[in-house]
Amino acid sequence: MNATFLPYSIPIIELIAVIFATVHFKKYAASNERYFLYFLWFTFLIDVTGTILNHFSIDNKLVYEVFTIGSFLFYFYWFNTILKNKTFKRIAKFSAIMFLGVTLIAYILPSYGGQGYAFVTGAICILLLTFLHLFQLLRGDEILVVKYKLSFWITTALLLFYVGIIPLILLSQYLNVEGASRTVIFISLNIILYGCYIIGFIWTKKKYNRF
């Protein structure tokens, strides 16, 4: 992959996904997944901003740190809206609180792991919530049509992305995965993430997105 193309590849992937999300919006406009359209547009604009700042050698770290916190909180909120079991909902709320607590500690005591620990904490919580939602879907009445539910594809996307990103964050310094190699892996995970989103937007059917 051309190194000069790498910084622009993720915004391009996001733009493709957000176009599909916009085109197929009517299919899920009445469901809790409707918020993903706005979230994807916001994500795209953030990455475009970050890429532009990086192009002009302006530090974009704060932009991405604030966005990362916001994106995790959005996911926690979304899972809380789609999980039916009261215990599962409590886990979603507790995950948000725990993530904010670890993030606060990371800012106060950066020498104790910093933002890496906060990110991994959020990612592990998201993984737990994806398992809970998949368990809910597979135990429900719509198991035979689960591939038409957008929430299934979003959950699958998050599961695959975070299963890959957690080892990358934790082990990259020990496995000497840095620079272009780390970037290529990160881009590949984003292709999987947004690829699942796109499949979901294409395959989903309105009558299966009622909540």
C-alpha cells in the first residue's frame, strides 16, 4: 500500500459507509440504529479534520482523545437502548461509568498507563456488550431473520474490530508493530468494521428494525 495514501484511506472508507447509511436510511429510520447515521457523519468529519491538521503538522491528539471518549459513550448509550434484559442494561450503564472513571484516572495519573488503559477498558466493555446483544438476538424470536437486522451487523462489526484492536494496542510495543505496519493493520480493521456496516445497510429490511 502506498504510504502517501495511508492517511487518507480511513476517511475514504468512512465516506463510503456514510453514503450507504444515508441512501438506506429509510430502512432503519424508526429504530435506535438511526443515530448511527449522525454518528458516522460526525466520525467522518472528525477524521477529515484530524487528517487536515496532520497534513499541516498540527497536533491532532486532543481532537481524537475527545472523540474517542465520545464514541465509547455513544456505543454504551446505544447498547443500553437495544438491550432488553434489565441486568444487561445495568451492565451497559456500569460500563459507561467505569470507562469514565478509568479515563479520569488516566488523565490525572498518566504515568499509570495513560489513555491506552482507558481505551482498552472501553474496548473490553464493548466486547462484553456485543456478546450480550448477540446472546439476546440468538435467544429471541427473530433468530431466523437476524441477518436482516441492522443491529446484528453493527454488533458484529464492533465485535470483530475490537477483538483485533485490543491485542494491537496491548502488544504492539512487544511485537515491534509500529509505523506503517501498525497503520496497515489499523486500516484493515477499519475495512472490516465499515464493511460490516455497509453489508448491514444493504441487507437490512425495514420491518425488522422496529426498535
